[in-house]
Amino acid sequence: MISPPPTVLRTETAPVLDLLTVPQVMAPLQLGRSAVYDLVHSGQLASITLGRARRIPTCALTGFIRTRLEQEAAR
């Protein structure tokens, strides 16, 4: 008798995080490399470092854009 394959437990509550490179963030923001790094170093744009590589989660980019839009709307 063959037993069924083991069930893989999935956590549906954990979102999948896509990580973007600095050049991938530069394009939608239409900013240069140093401007993106300035946003990261000032804490306005969250990022992580993997070895020597800087990565920005897509949720951090969308959150940054949302925050800036809200700030502009409040003016």
C-alpha cells in the first residue's frame, strides 16, 4: 500500500516578500542611484542588506509612495 505524500503546512497569513534592487527602485521613482540611497539612509525607505547587496521589499516601496501621496494630499 502506498501512503499519500506528506502534507506541507502553509501559513496563509505570511505574505510573500519580493525584494527589489536599487536600480529596480530607481525606475518607478524616476530617481538616481544616490537619491534612492539617500532615502534608504535617512530611514524613509526600508531596506535590508544581504552580504554586500542592498534590497528593498516591494511593500516598503509601496508604503513609501503611499506615505508621500498622503503627505502631498494633506498640504
